[in-house]
Amino acid sequence: MPTTCAVIMGGGVGTRFWPRSREKFPKHLLRIAGKGTMIQDTVKRLDPLVPPRDVFIVTNRLQKPQLAKQLPHVPEENIIVEPVGRNTAPCIGLAALHVMRRDPEAVMVVLPADHRIVDEGEFRRVLAVAIETARESSSLLTIGIQPTHPETGYGYIQFVSEKENDVPNYDKGVRRVKTFAEKPNLETAEQFLASGDFLWNSGMFVWKAATILQEIERSLPELSNELRKIESDIGTSRYQQTLETAYGIIRGISIDYGVMEKTPHVFVIPGSFGWNDLGSWDEVYRISGKDDCGNSITGTVIQKGTKNTYIYSPDKVVAVIGVEDLIIVNTDDALLVCKRGQSQEVKEISDYLKRKQMNEYL
């Protein structure tokens, strides 16, 4: 039986979660909504489909020490360091090379490090179908999320709703992808929801490592050429230099745009398991427990006449009087006060700090 490996993409910064999320301690290394940090929860929910010894993490140099500390059961040699971030296609291609060394026939589950999933049993059921389908048909599969509202912050996947006899595991929910759609405006999102054949794009993928490398060769030949150079030097003293040279040439491109949208052999499995990518502080407030006034509070907070507000201040006393609809995040060296509904704009703070070279706050 071919090995099933997981590749977790864990090199992002999570700029929308400033001031808690920083370059050395980004969103996925924080405890935000689960029992552990986000990446600990991601690895744990994979068991028993993928044990920690078969989990690979792709990250950067700054984050590797903390990842190794938080995930002691994942072999340190499975933590793959990119010299610089080049989006998801190079990340996935590099990881596929390492997975192929483990098992040339391996099935590869690709997951972001920072998703929240409520119904883990249903998540594993859907994932098991995807793994079985990829193993038996050499298909490219993605997990689509059944939409619950007309969300404008996610990309969408449209599937073929008519029955197709040549779709592998059709009776288990597998559907052929008809098209990928970028993040829509509200009117378009409402149309997507009403049609019944659109799913949220979760950014989760399942395929054989060999299959995705073949597709990268077909759709992204320049990237494939650099990956072949890296592959020949994995496990040698030349690896690091070859890796850095290649990443100096590789251009950044997403796996969706670079591969998935160009190949006809893509399938999607609809899932409904309480998924959320926790893309902003507004999302954290939405899923958090609240008091009778609609406030979500962490820490010692003195409040009067405050409503529908998210307050995080575990180490400092905070007094909040007569305000509504705010997000307040207080850390040792920085304070965020934001109107609810505008937390997507928090990412602009990191851009500002970089321009001002205030690196101690990044």
C-alpha cells in the first residue's frame, strides 16, 4: 500500500492577525481557537490517516525552531525550509520531491497550517475518500466547502452537477471541476450560492506526489526545470546551495493559477465539517463565545456599557467604557483598536511598519 503523506504549508506571517502574529510567531504558531496552536491542531486532526512521522512541514528559517518545538513527534528532517516564499506552486513542488524520496508512489495531502475545523470525524471521512480516489485514479483532487452564506472573501469552485459515469468515486461524492472563480463581489456571491453548484475553495489538495510533479512539468516547465536541479542534490552537501540558487530564479505563482486551472483532470469533493480559514479578527470574534452583551473577552477586562466587542489582553488590565463593535488586541509592545468589519485592513499595518523599518514590531 502506498504511503499517505501530509504536506502542511506553514511559512506565512498572518499579517491580518497583527499584533499577535509576527514573523517569528505567526498565526499558525498561536493558540487562537483550538486546544493547541493552529498547526498543532492541524497535525493532530490528521491522525490516524497520517501519523506524525509522515507529516512534512514547509516553512522558513525564522519559524523552523518554533515548529520543531511545537511538533516534537514530527521528525525534524521533515521540516522543509524554503529560502524565500514563492507562493504555493513552488512550495508544493519542493515538498513533492521530499515525499517522493519517502515513497515514489506516495499520496500527498496538502493543507494550510491555519484552518479551523469543527467536525474532525467528517473531515477525515472526506479526506479518506480523496486519498482513495487519488491512489486509484492518479487524479488531482481538491476539497470544496459547502457555502453557508454569500462570502466575498473566498474563491469558489464550480462543479459539474450532472451525473458523469467516468468520474472516479462519483457515488462517494467526487465531482468534476467545471471552473475556478476568483473572490466575487456580493451580488456574484449571492448568484453562486443560489445556483447550488459552487463551493468555497478551501486550498486543500490530494494527489500522488508523482502526479503533481508531472502536472507542474506540463503547466509550469520553468519551475519543473529548477525542481529537477534541486531533486538531484537532495541529501547531498550541495542541496542548500542548489536550493537557494533555484529559488533565486523561480517566480512566485499559486498552484491554483499555475496548475489547477490549466488541467482537465481536476475533481472536487464537497465537504461540510465546520471549516473556517480564520482570515481575520472579525472571523475570530464571530466564532468566539460571547457574554450577554455580545462581548468576547480574554484577560482581565473592566468594561461598562460595552457591546459586541472582541477584547484580547491576557497580560494587562484593560478598561473599556461605552464603546461598541470594536476589536481590541493588546500585547506586550503593541495595541490594535479596530472597528469590527474592517479587520481585513490590519494587513496594511505590516506594510507600514516595513516602510518605516520598524522591524521590531513585525
